[in-house]
Amino acid sequence: ALGGPRSKLSFTPIAPVDALVDAMTVPAGFTWKPVIRWGDPLFSNSPVFDAGNQSAAAQALQFGYNCDYTDILALPGSKGRRAVLFANHEYTNEAIMVPPSLAPAEVRGIGKAAHGLSVVELKRKNTAKPWSYVQGAPRNRRFLTTTPYELTGPAAGSDLVKTIDDPAGRTVLGTLGNCAGGTTPWGTILSGEENFNGYFVSAGISAGDRRYGLGSTPTVRGWELDEARFDTRRPGYENEKHRFGYIVEVDPFDPTSTPRKHSALGRFKHEGANVTIAPDGRVVAYSGDDERFDYLYKFVSTNTVQPGNTPEARRANMSLLSQGSLYVARFQGNSVPEINGAGALPTDGAFDGVGEWLPLLLDNESAVPGMSAAEVAVFTRLAADKVGPTKMDRCEDVEPNPVTGKVYVACTNNTNRGTGTNAAADEANPRTANRDGHVVELTEAGGDATATRFTWNLLLVCGDPAKNSTAYFSGYPADKVSPISCPDNLAFDSVGNLWISTDGQPGTIGYCDGLFKVALEGAERGRVEQFLAVPRDAETCGPIIHDDERSVFVAVQHPGEDGTWAAQVSRFPDYVPAGVQPAPGQGALPRPSVVQVYRG
Ligand code: FEO
Ligand code: CA
Ligand code: CA
Ligand code: CA
């Protein structure tokens, strides 16, 4: 099987890998190597990773845990031999990270320091060689829970975000629950604050608290024991929870820059955001709210992108996401969905229809009666509830295809669809108890990303065709595809093939999560081919497809998550044999890592 008619990255698909296998599996002719691992030292004064003797102070100077969104951006003028790597660190698994004998306060400190973001410089001898990271490079940076972020957009300076520590309501410390992301055309990185609610204790009574899953039980990590702001019942900190749940923008080339949180893109469980440039030069950012029955959003900037890479142009472009219009999507099917029977398609033979983008903010002014712009920006879910958008099956990554402009939406799963009093299946979310997820293909009216109307169809209704007769691959023969379940992150190669990474296959189709290529055009459309599988319990994140260099990068998140300190179930990526003392800097435990897969 070829990797696409014009892509240089050809490969023979791998067979699905049993969920209990603790191996990184890549196609024949390819090899893999970590670019950077949890605990690797970033600065000249960083301690060497020592799993049994980890400390919060060491962790703050080392690569964080559970990397999710990742990108690699070449340094200008380096002839492709230097780059910056960005990775975020979504959450921590203390039970397998640190010895249980450590003092609880130290465990909390390690966990906290392993959250946030990292930027690290990479080098390679030439473009045919794999990257390695450069300890002590000038652009290396850790973003911790003490790092200041500038809040922009309608929420900035409003009473809804002021705290005793930030009476101006404009500076937030830290970013939490960073999941997927995107790289902007002006060379910055966007990262989505997703499950931020789990870090806060709250009264749990208000409509805002309930709609965002904020409750009064102690948090799993217990940071409220050390920092008052994580218990928002405390006087002066009532609004701290309103300062998370945003899209964060980082300039990875300037280690002194202040990252931003853009409230004009709304506050919800942002999976991530991806930007495209509309024909008139305005920029459009798509973002999904990853919660069962929540919504798909897009933001359209007020101002237009400045061409070029001058400092002035970059500065102007870095404010594009601070002002604009925010919309939420309503999907309408065009046929009766006969979706729950064996292999049944809708009456017209396609899961498809039309849709519209419903305004919540217009040029930073509220479009929702009874709510101020700041209220829409902070309580975006409540605002959206008022305008009747479509309840989706957990929108994860949403990404425009740079070749065709069509927008792809990964709906990872929703086992509650159609159960009890929950919303029934509809043509855009066609499965009751949707275990395997699906992928929506959306075409903006006139090919203009700022349009308020669109058409849509389903590219994939995922599953293992051998076990799930409702799996659908745009008509491609189901017996000739790799089984796929729980689509999460999306990427494109240089010729516009879609790449999908998964999160949850072990629990649905019994295979390790992986990375899959999907052809979108011509006779091959809907053909799913598995490129790699990640080790036991891991989710496949990133991904980055540098098909022109015949390499692929993925972030391997939470390997061995279901083990314990004493009984680890993954030893990725060092694979130190049992009973052997790890070499300095290595570990006999799972280490979330960014991995390069390349010919060789
Ligand atoms: Fe962190 Fe929606 O996956
Ligand atoms: Ca239809
Ligand atoms: Ca995700
Ligand atoms: Ca996920």
C-alpha cells in the first residue's frame, strides 16, 4: 500500500496490536527514537532524571509529564538543522511517577511542576537524520503554574475574573489540562485548556459551576492544600476557576514573551484550536468542547492577518485572537437516519446535511440576549445553550485541511448518546451508545471560512468492521481498512491526506491506540491505514507528519497508566530489563515522550 499518490511517505500498514502489548510498533523499514522524555533535563542546571529520587525542584527544570499537542518549527536560517519543539503537559499520574514513600506535599509539588508547557530546541546533522534536543539552549523554557499569562478579549478586566491576587483581572498564573492545540500561520502555538475543572474546589451550586463540572469534593491532586486559589470557596478566590478553560497562545521563538489566554474564543473544555486564513485575510479558529453532548465552535477575527515575518507583523498577528466573533454550530441532517441497524445508512445513502454558525459574540460584543460580552466569554456553555446548537459526541481536534480547506471534526465517542433521557442519535451523531466515534467533514459555504453556513457529511463512522457492523468508511470496502476507534487528534500531510491519532481503542476494540492515515480524495477515499501503535495504556498524541522528510512524530501520552509504582505495566521508552539498574538518566518506569519515527 502506498502512502498516497504524491506523498513521499509510503509505508505498509501495520497489523493492529493487542492492547496488552507494551511496544512501540512502526511499519517495516521504519525505526523510532524518543526526541525527549518526561524528566529529561532542559537547562544547564537541570538535574539528571532519577526516578526514585524525583523532587519538585528537579521537575521544574525538566521536561513535564503527559505530552499531548506537539509541533516542531524550524529556526529561520538554520537550513533545517535547528528547530524549536513545543509540547504541553496535560496531566500527571502520580501513582506511577513517584515512590509512594515520598511526602505527600512533595508529591503534590512534583505533580504541579510536571504540568504546563515546554519549549526546547532541537538539532540534527542534516534533514535525513533524526532530531535530538539541546540541553541549555537559549529558547528552552518551562511554563509552570507560577508563569504569568495575559488574559485578552471580553473577559479581561471584567469582574468575573478578578481575584485578591489579581484585582485588575488581567494576569493569570499557569495553564491547566492542556490537551490538543494548533500552530498559527504566524508561527505561534495554540494550546487548549481542557479538563481544568478537576483542579478546583468550588461550591458547586451556581449554574456556572454545574455546567462546567465544578464541585465541592476535594481534588484528586489536592493542590488546594497548598495554594488557596485552588479552593474557590475561599474569600478573594471565587473567580479563580473563571481564569482557566481558554485557548492559550505561546511564542516559542521568544523565551521572554508573555503567553496569552484568549477569552474571545470562549471558555469551555477546549480540546485545542486550529487557525486558517479566510479569503479576505481574517483568521478563523475552530475549536471543539470535549464533553459528551457539548458543542463545536469557531472564532472569526475582526482584523486581518499581516503578511511577512517582521517583528511588527508578528506582534499584530499575535493580537488577532483577542478580538472577533464567536459562533457555535448547528447541524441539520437531510434524511431520516436509519442508523442503529446493521450497516444501515440514512435513507439517501449518506450521513450528510447542512448547518449554520450561530453567533455568540460579534466583534467582542455580546450576541446573546441577557448576557454581557464578558459573561459570554466566561460562561460560553451557558450562552451557547440559549441558541440551540447541536449536541455533539465529544468534539476533539477540529482542523482545516490546508490543501482543500475542508474542516475535519473528530468526535471521539459518546456512550451516553440516546440512553435514558439523553439526546437521541441524529444524522451528525448517528449512533446510539457511540463507543467508537466518528469524523465529520465540513465544507464552509463558498469555501470561505468566515461563512455562517456550511454543508457536512461523515467521513468515517469508526469501529472494527469485524466486530461492528455500523462502521462506515465513505464507501471504501470495510474489509480492506485498518480498524480504528476513538479518533482524537488530527493532522495533515503535505498532500492533504488526513492523519488520525486515537485515544481509547484498548477499551473499545481491544487494540493499542495508534496513528492512522486516511485518504480523502479519489478511489482511495475512506481507506484507513494504520501507521503505528503506541505502548500499553498509552494514547497517541501530537501527531506531526513531515512526509517530505519521511518522518512522523507522536507524543506518547500516559503509557502504563493502569500500573502502580511497585507493579509497572509499561517500561516505555527506555525498556530497562527487569532487575537491571537503569543507567543515569534512564528509568525502569513508563515515561511519556515525544517520539520520532523515520526511515532507517
Ligand atoms: Fe484531552 Fe479531549 O482529550
Ligand atoms: Ca443524508
Ligand atoms: Ca485529546
Ligand atoms: Ca481524548
